[in-house]
Amino acid sequence: MLNSYDYNNKTFRPVANTENGETSNETVFIYKQIGNVLTSEYSGGKIKTGHLIGLVDHKGNIDMRYHQVNNKGEIMTGICKSKPEILENGKIRLHESWEWTSGDRSKGQSIIEEQ
């Protein structure tokens, strides 16, 4: 089945996150997609630099892994599953469930929206 979601060259910014997360509305994600492989570089707010890599399924869901260096100089890693919602203006909102695989290994929820 053809993938109806194309995240290539889209920019996302968080609009909500749980307290144990490091992203904020100052964090900018620039998504690239080739086939069903998604990558992103991101930075801003508490994050000096970060990268993610993931797979996009036919419904636009993303299964990803990420690593980032925060402003404390720590390397943080995690996993995230994102589900898309198409907004009335045609932009994409991603509902994310994530979990640190470093540090305290806590879990959280975030929402990012296409800019």
C-alpha cells in the first residue's frame, strides 16, 4: 500500500510536552523522508542538537529512535511512537508517546505541529 503521508521537508514544533521531556516550543524539527524512512535534525530550547530516525507506516504512524545532547552536556536517548492527525488547515499534528532509554527511563507524551 502506498504511503499517503509525506513528512519530507516539513518543519515541526512542539505545542505540548510532559515535564520530564526536553523539547519545548523553542525546539524545531526538520523532517526528511525517503520512502518509508524518516530522519530529522532538531535543536532549540534545552537541546543543543538532536537526531531521530524512524519508519513510517501506511497510516502515517512513526516508530522512531532519537538521541540528543542537552544544554547540560548530557547525551539522552529514547524511543517514540507518533500518530498523525490532519488539522482543518491541512497541517499535520503528531501525538507522541515517548520513553527515555537513558537517564531515569521515564515516559511521557508530547504533541508537535507542522509549521
